[in-house]
Amino acid sequence: MQPADARRTFGPLSGVLVVDLTHVLTGPFGTTILADLGARVIKVEPPGHGDDTRTYGPFLKGQSLYFSFINRGKESIVLDLKKDSDRAIFLTMIRRADVVTENYRAGTMDRLGFSYAALAKENPRLIYASSSGFGHSGPVESFAAYDTVVQAVSGLMSITGFPDGPPTRVGTSVSDLVAGTFMFSAIVSALYAREKTGKGAQVDIAMSDCTFAYLEQALMEYVATGQVPPRIGNRHPIMTPFDSFEAEDGQFVIAAGNDHLFKQLCQAIGRPELAVDKRFLTNPDRLKTNVVLKQELERTLKTATKDHWVKTLHAAGVPVAPIFNVKEAAEHPQIAARNMLIEAGGIRMPGNPIKISGYEDPKVRVGAPTLDEHGAALRREFAPQAEAV
């Protein structure tokens, strides 16, 4: 039987069947990457309004962009997993699936009778991937979590913002997105291992783990000194000058990450004396005197426009960039060149960052499904009696 949606992109995961129980952001973001790379992803939604994000704005032509951005290329079926007939259809899917994904609160799947142990009996080759706020072990595993909760408890908010401001949420749902990306990579890793062992596996991804793993320099500083790292705004903690700077008409960024680039910077702005000033000779020197150095640099940078300095420093080989707003970023020719603004279901949205030679990276992809769009066809395909035949 043909799949309910045969228009999927051919990719390295073509032939992989994913039964996707995830909702909101973390799980759907990860399973969309699977779909972009060719997997067949069947989104199982609850009765009523389906995935909560179908009700989230903004809306375009009556469609939730929140839902559309992270559910493109999938099929949708509504199943009530407490209802015997729908449970039978779900189990038929599981027996044929390569992967099942869920991001319910810990214990929910067990209560439904769909634990890893139960589903592995139905399909020993199944990759069972769970994503949750705090994972499936530990003293707070049952706690509810959204992105901001995880940003708060991971330490990320404490190091984000300026010294004289409060702890600040990163401007996107980074804990959700990084967990979805880790879930994707774990699934692919488990599929690869299955090729060698023939056995499925359970994947347990915690948003808190994933965000904590991204603390980078702040955690290094704590491990090295035992001290709590402060908020430092846009400045890099171990490289100077590596910050946002004031020009005549606003801010831009300079990232002079070593002594050579600092000399190039000083030459390019007409301040060669700064490169031989004893206060600024080495990066450790500059870290100690970063406030004074920034003042010296801005004395000159404020005499010309952002555009002037970006062009001048770029020509000198110094890493530099304007600070774009979302419109400017979306309309930049590099985004177009990398096919990072595509169309799916008539809606512009981010493309797939994963580029693999030999596989298409289409500019137009299949959009997100309407609720239960493929329900009738999927019920026929996965009817228990059809399986018996």
C-alpha cells in the first residue's frame, strides 16, 4: 500500500518509519529534522484540537505558524489512546515502525501501557525516544517543564544579560530546540547501532541535561575556581576585544579572538599605538583592562558609521558584523544562498541546516498537515485486520 503522503523528500533516512507522539516544540522540532531527511513521520494527535500549538499564534491564512514551522512534511492521524480500537491501530503502527517518539511528562506512557518494555515486546527493533524536561530518572523527573523553567534551573538565565540587569531568558526557546536536536541525533545514532546489533533501544533526552551541556565557559569557570560566573553582557569571557561596540550611528560587533587579530584591528582603525601599549599587549592583559580598552576603541569607532567600520574591518581580515534585526537576517543573501528560507505549504519558514551531498535540499517542501488529514488512509493502512491478512 502507498503511504498516505507519497510526496516526501528522498533523503538518507528514506524508508524509516517514525510514529510521532510528541507535541508543542521539543519533540516536533526533532522529528521535523527526521522528516526533512526523508523519514516518514506519522504524527499521532489527541482528539479535540490536536497538538496544542495548532492554537498558538501568529496565524497566516488561518494556519498557526508555530505549528506549521515544526510539523512540515508529516502525516496526521487523530487517535484516542485510551480507546481500544485506536490502541489497536497504534500497536499495528508500532509493529511496523522503526522509531516511536514521545515527550509526555514522565510516567504518562507507562500509565497508558505503552512503556518501552511493553512496546519492545511488540517490536524488538524499535527505537523508543523520549524527551522531557528532566528526563526519566532523578529527584525531579516528574516535574513539569517549559523552556523558561529549564533555562532558569540550568544556570543559563543566570549568565545571560548585563551586569546591572536581571537574569534574562535567551531570546528564543533554546532549551526546547537544543533538546529536539539532541533527540534527533540520538535517534540516528540508535538506528546506526541497530544496523550492527539488530536490537532497538530506549533514548532518554532531558531538556535540562541538554541546556546544562551548553553552559560552556561559565561551567569551566565554576569548575576551575569554585566561583559563580557573573553576567557580562555581550563581552566574551576569555577573549578581548570580543564584544559589541558603539559606532557613530549604533552598535556592531568585533570578535578579535587573538593577538594577531587585535593588531590587525588597531591598524585598520588608525590606532596602531594600542597594539604596543603595555596594558593591551596580550589577551590576558586585555582581559584585565577590558573596560579601558573598550573606551579607547570607542573613542575612534564613534567617529564613523557602523557600515564604514564593518567594511573596513572586514577588508582587514578582522571578524566583524552588523547586528541585524530578524527582517535583515531573513533577507540577507547568505540565507538565500544556503536555502535557509524555504516554502512549505505556501508558508515561508526556516530550511534544513543539514546539507548532505547526493541528496536534494528542496526550496519547496510539503507543508504541515491539517488535523487528521491522513486519518482515513492511515486507518486503512494500519487496520489490525489488514495486518493479520
